[in-house]
Amino acid sequence: MNVSMHQQTVYLGLDLAWSERNLSGLAACCGSSQGAQLCYHPRRLQTTDEIVQAIRDLCGDKPAILAIDAPLLVPNETGRRRAEAELAAAFQRYDAGPHPANRRLLRRYGGIRGETIVTALANDGFRYVPMIEADAGGRLIVEVFPHPATVVLFRLHRILKYKARPGRSLTERRQELRRYLELLTTLQWSDPPLLGVQNLWTDLELERFGPSALKAIEDEADALLCAYIALYGHRWGAARCRSFGTVEGGAIFTPYWYDRETTE
């Protein structure tokens, strides 16, 4: 596939840290719903202002879809949103449930950064939506979550355990992260294809990486996957994707099984 440099749409992925104390991953690919080329290699940014400006610079006046891995609409003061409950139930067997999101919890980290970014980008014509429709126009923002997306896109029997968790060794994290990076390179043969990913992380010696270095690569990989979710949603919409939750209470968008029997 030959992706024209006169791009129709920018597909952005943002792995947004809950606090500005931590770095966030951002990646972008450019093309159409039929396929795209990586045009902004995954990298990490610090502040909300930096992130918003980077998105503006990348998009210019083009149509765009921004997929953010972070809570974007959180009206509940405590507990968890319906979106998290529904997603956890659907992907329980894969250990792919999300963390609960509520305003009290997020205030501990300084506020709901996702809401701040959605509000800032509204001035640039972006609008928050629960679902990406196939070949939708305009500028859209959706909330996504990488774990269930990896399960569906890569036909996994469980999530990839590359994130730092109690009882999870560095050796296991390195192995799982390496597998994740290898799977991301296969997106060049997916439908839609994402080109320019095959040589992103080929020379990394992950066995030498400590926790901080692994976290940096993880953020970049998740940002790339989020960008692909935006592209995938634009290609397939409701035919191969689903939104959990509600418009008013917050929604999480993800690729979903369209031939469920093949995952059993």
C-alpha cells in the first residue's frame, strides 16, 4: 500500500499520565481509514500545555482523531464509572479490566487532565465522542484502553504483562514488553495497515533496561497502539468496535470481536 503524503486524516494516540509529574506518550500516523503511515514517532511529553501544543502542531487544519488512554469524562465523585464496570465484565477472563475512575481519586493527582485537554482542544474543533463511526469526518476525541485492544487485535489469551505490578519481575516485564513491541510491528500487515513501524524498536537491548527505561518504552508503545485504535475505529466503526459506558457518564472505545468463535 502506498500512503500519499497529502494526508487526509491525522490519527493521534496519547498515553496520558494522570499527573504532570509523570511523562505522557504521544504518537501519530497520517493517512486515511484505508491505511496510514507513522508521521510522528512515539515520544514523551511532560505538561498538559506541551501536549496540547504538539497536537495542534501535528494536526494543522486537517481532520483528526485523537485516542486518549485516560479518563476523559468523569462525573462520579466516588466509585467507578459504568464504562469500567462493563469493560471489566466483558474482558474479565483476559485480566483486562481498567482502574476505577472517580473525581476524588483523580484530584489526588491534580485533577482530571483528560477533561482539561478535551476542553482546550474544543477551541480547535475537536469534540468528545463515545464511539468512532466508520469514515467519520471532522475532529474527534475518544477514550481508549490498551489492554482489551491488544487482546482483540493480536488474538491474545491474556493481556501482555509488561507493566509494573506487585510480584511481577523485571525479567517478565522485559519479555512481555519485547513481545508487545514485536506485535506492534505486525500492524503493517493488518487491516487497516500502519506503515513505518517495523524498525522502531529493533535495536533495543531490553535485558539491560531498568524500571525507568522500561516505563519510557511502555509509554511510547501504548501511545502508538492508541493511534492505531483511532485508525482502526475509523476503518471499521461499529462493525468491529464497541463503546462501553454512556455519553453522559463517560465511555471507553475499543476494538471488539467480530468473529468471536476464533478467540475461544
